Amino acid sequence: MTYREDYADLAWGLLHGSLAEGEKRLALQLVASDPEFGEALKLEIALAKELEQLKASMPPAAKRQVYSALQGTVAQEMFKAVLGSVLQTTLPRLAWPVWQIFERSVLVGEQL
Amino acid sequence: MDFAALYSEYVDAVYGYLAFRLRDKEVVEDLVQETFLAAHQRLDRLQEVASPKAWLLAVAHNKLVDYLRRQQEHLPLQEENLAAAAGTAPSRLFIQEALAQLAELERTIVYGLYVEGLTYRELAEMLGLPEGTVKSKAHYARKRLYYWLQEGSSHDLQRRLC
């Protein structure tokens, strides 16, 4: 192993565009003057290229399915919240436990 | 950014990370759904976040940790996990071999840095670790991967020459 420890970080930062202006200047100077940094940069490029292959996309059908499930869940939660607050103010206190039983048995069943 | 735009922009990043860590695609899709549901519930807060991707990946990571805790079945990242995450092209075995030598935390850090382009700070927030720990783990992982790359390349060259 010939590269210097801090060179790896600098090379990674240069490739990912995350260096501050001073660091960037230093890195560019090192590219021209230090073969060790050149080596670190080459390794970083090779590593980035290899690791890029791990990037996975969600299959379009699964994307659509999850999105529509999300919309369903969000709508159901909004419905429960709105209906719950409306009933809380309109239902007599005694009827409240009945609503809760209804909510558990019907709405949870729908979710399944 | 509205919810539909958020979903379409970042669903692949969230899915990619979860698929990298888990084998079961149904569980991955469930966790994607849970992540975006949490995002929907905190949409106002999300408008103020510097990097929505890092924030979503942190939520996904927490959902994953919860899931694994519930399951008590932490599946180490084996070759088949990686193959499932990245497809099965033979060239990908090369990188799988290298990542298999790293501890899971290091693999996650490497994935975050190189595949998702997160910063050390974003990764530290995502994993709930000090930034210095993430940096030192990244240094160690890099060292191993560099070594593997150099060795791998020379083996590959030898193979081609034979």
C-alpha cells in the first residue's frame, strides 16, 4: 500500500465535488505534482466505478403499487381523523365507545 | 416539493439502500412504503431539511433497524443479497467479493458514500454515529477495498494472460 491515508479522502472529495475551495486547489496541485496522489485518485475512480454497479432501481410496477398503497393509507388516515373529530364533537359521550369498536372492527378490516 | 415529486425523485434511492441490506423484496417494498408514509406525515418538516435524500435514507435505516429487531433475524449481507440488489451479471461478483470482507456497518458506509453520494455528516446522522467514527470506518473500508482492487486487478490480468 503506497498511498497516504489523507490522500484517499482528498481523492474521494475531489471526485464527489465535496471539497472546500482550498482543498480543491491543493488536490489539483497534487494531481500535477505527486504520483502518489495520482495513484489514490486512480484507485478512487476504479472503486467508484465498481460500486456504481450496486445502484438498484425499484421496478416500475412495484413503484406504482407502493405509491397507490400509500395513497390509500393516507386517504384512510385522513378519513379516520376527520370522521373521528366530527363524531367526537357531535356524538353524545355515551356513543363514543361504540364508535371506537366500530372503527377497530371495520376500518382495520379494510386495511387488510 | 410535493409528495408525488418527493416519491418519484427518491424512491429509487430508498429502495436501493433497503435492497442492498435485505434479501426479501416484499419486505423491502413494505419498508419503502413505511418510509414514505413517515415522510408524508412529516412533510412540513421535510421542507426545511437540507438533504431530503439523506433524511429519507435515515428514516429507511431506522425502519430497517426496527424490522430487524422485530424479526430477530439479522441477515448478513451475503453474496446473494448483493446479487439480488444489483442483478446477477458476472462482473458484479468482483465487487461483491470485496464487500463481503467488510463488516456490515462499513458496507453501509461505503454504500452511502459511493452509491448514494452522501457526506460523512449525512451518514453520521443516518446511522446515529459521531462523524469521526464514520470517517475512520470509511478509511478502514477504503484501505481494504483499495487492497482488494489492486490484488483483484493483478489476478484479473493474470487470468487474461493465461
